Amino acid sequence: MNAQPTRTLSRDIDADRHARFRLASIIESTDDAIVCKDLDGIVTHWNPAATKIFGYEEDEVVGRSILMLIPEELYSEEEEILRKLKAGERIIHRETIRLTKTGERVQVSLTISPIRDENDNVIGAAKVARNISDQKKADESRFRLAAIVESADDAIISKDLNGIVKSWNDAASRIFGFEAAEMIGQSILKIIPDDLHYEEEEILRKLRDGERIDHYETTRTKKNGVLLEVSVTISPIRDETGRVIGASKIVRDISDRKRVERLLIQSEKLSATGRMAAAVAHEINNPLESLINLVFLARQSSPEKGRAHQYLLTAENELERVSHIARQTLGYYRDTNSPTEAYLHDLVQNVLTVYRQTLLSAGVIVETQFNDLQKIVVSRGEMIQVFSNLVSNSADAMRHGGTLYIATRNVKRASGDGIQIVIRDEGTGIRQEYLDKIFEPFFSTKGNLGTGIGLWVAKQLIEKRGGQISVATNTESGQSGTTVTVFLPFQPSLSLPVEQPNETAQSGKSTNYLKPRI
């Protein structure tokens, strides 16, 4: 009759024994240190992982105080832990410092649970200690790297192999104008000009092959649409198996550097041009003088009131100006002529006379509105050169006809009164991306037809006179055209010499009665 209870008790004992074996096996095989102690802090159990982490063998620790693992300045921690244990509390993932046998400090995460007897009284504690030193070092490295990335002056961007942005630092926001929230999860094509999208395909192909791209100079787009010259270094990002899963990009704004490089190149070109111009001036001055003399003789032999006489007078004036420009050699020869008083509309009329046939041939109609009621002190030759360049540009822009509108008027400004000259054409206009370059030497939108010198020279001469020049343009069909606005301030003229009438002066004033009807 007692056989059944005996068999049941036997099974319970076997099950308990198996459970204990399993628990012991887990404790012995875990990578975390598992240490048991009583309420006096005396170690009662020490698993192999504890030996691996702290360096002590089991027989060196069991029966001794747990304080041998705790730095002296942290003894108060143990008192607090024992107090909480006696109160039946559990301590979870407390990060602290412990000592190894060699005295090395290791960072650990502790989970401490009270051990109870059959009457539910707390009789000790079980500690699970995980060595988190490597994790902390890795975290520190990540934090340090994150700080470097966020404080860098260069844009640092990561993306996956589909070109989707995964990270975007503060410098990227400063350079491109997009905040991180606007870019993360979006395609990197958002900052690549449409005509350069093919670059991204090539970059992704190289990244999938594990290639690195160093200091690749290209163009990117800011949020406001402005194009930016950049240097890009791209490295593949790999997972723990070595497989490429994305890319990190370091983007440096090199706009200023490229601008300086272009200025240096222009400076070298100008230096070479100056040497060449000096040689050309020397070679052409003699034949120019011969031409001036021949035109003068022809004018003397023609009826003074005839149209041919007037044309020869203008030709003589223009040849003299060409000779002067040749001597001036793009600024390497100092103009010693004194500024004189003049009506700007007279100088404009002079230029229109010279370009009359060119404008007529292109079907260009000229409309003028002259309201400059006061003379201004200028260098006649320089101003004629400025207006010639501007009228010539307008003529080149209207090869299929149109209207050239020129107006002058007195204006008042806070910086000083002066005269404003507006020259507006109905030509093809200037593309927006070229506007910042049109005053640079040797930059031309005319291809082989232009030298890129005209507007640069005009700007130099106007600013030397204390004036300003600006350009507005439109390339839309039916509304295209360019407007150049020049402002020249007045200067006191009472103490300045007035040009005396001589042959050159007379020829310079010839446009007062030779009005082109175009």
C-alpha cells in the first residue's frame, strides 16, 4: 500500500537532482561571473567565468570577503548592497568598477539577487558580473567618433548601396543647407545636379566592388539651388563578415580654393597678355600713324559739308582711339590724359555712329532717351571704350534683329549724385550660372567670337572712376534680353581743365551734328 508514495518521492528527488545538475551546468558554462556570498560578504561560490574575469582561482576566493574585488574608495557600495539585500531587494545592471588579481580595474555590470532559505529568509546573495570593459571602450570610441563627425568642418555622410542617406552631420547641413531630418531616408541624388546623376551610378558600382574613391572633384547642389564645387572621398562600409553594405562620404567645399586657382590662372594669362600686348602695340603704332595721316589728308581734300568729310572725321577719331588703346596695352601703359567735362550722351552718340552699319545689317532698331542734363568729368577715351564694349555685346546678342534701348538720366543716391546709363537689348540673354563670371577676364559666352576682355575692361574703367556696373538678364523665350546699368558719380569740375578745341577735340565732338538714324 505504501509503494506508490515511495515511487512518487523517488521521482521528485530525481527531478530535483536533474534540475540542480542543469543549473550547475549553466553556472559553470556561462561567460558571466556568478559569485555567491553570505550576508557578511563572505564568498561561498565562484564559477570558472569569475576566474577568467578576475584572475582568482576558486580556492583563493571562497571563504574570503568580497571586498578583495572592490576598490577601497567603493567599499561604501558593498555596505549599500548588503543593506538592500537584507531588505529583500534586487539590484539590476549596476555598472561599477572591480579589481582583478593583478590590480587591474575592470568595468562590470552587476545583477544581484537575494538567496532565501526554506522559510523565505534572506541568507545570502547571488551576483552575476558581466565584464563590460570592451563594450565601454567601444562605446567611448563610438562617442569620440560621433563627436569628431559632428564637430568636423567637412560634410560626413553615410548611405546604403541604394544611395539612401543614413547619416548627415552638422557640417553637411551648413554646407548644403538641408537639415538631417530633410536628408536621412532620402536619395543622395537630392544634392547631385541632374546632369551628373550618372556619377552616382559609377560610384555605387565601385563601392560594391570594394573600391575607395579619393579626392574626387565634382559639383553638388545646395538647397537653394546654388552649385557648389566639392572634393569627395568615399569609402565602403563593411559588416562583420567583410561584406560591403554602404558607404561613408567626406565632402569638402573647395569653392574658395577653385576660385583662387582660377584667379591665379587669369593672373598668368593677364601677365602673358600684357607682354604680348606691348609687342603688338610696338608693331602696329607705325602703320596706325600712317593711316591717321592718310585719313587726315583725305578729309582735307573732301568738301567740308559733305557726308564723306564727316565720316572721315569720325574714322580719324576712331583710329586715334585705337592708337591710344594700343599704347595703353590693357592697363600696362598709364593714361596721362587729363579728364575733361563732357555730356555722356555725346559719347554714346559717337559710339552709335561707329556701330551704325553693324546694327543696321543685323536689323537692330536703336531707341535713345537722353536726360543727362549735366556734364560730368570723365576720360573721353575710356568712356567711349566702355560704351563700345557694351553696344558691341548687345549687337552680338541680337544677330536676328531686335531693339537696343539706351537711356541716360541724372540720379540722386545717398552716396552721391551722378548719372545712370541703361543699355537694354532683346538678345538671347545670359544663362544664370554665367552671371557670376561675366566680369572675369577671358570668360566669354560667345565661343570663338569673344575674347572675354570687354566686360572686364569696362568694369575696371568704371570702378576706377568710382562708378558701378550691374547686369540683369532673362533667357526665357519671348522675354529674353540683357540690361546693363552703369552709374557714374559727379565730381567737382571747376578746377579741372576744359578740353581745348584742336583737331582731335573737334573730331571727338563730331557726333553733335552727325546723328545716326537707326
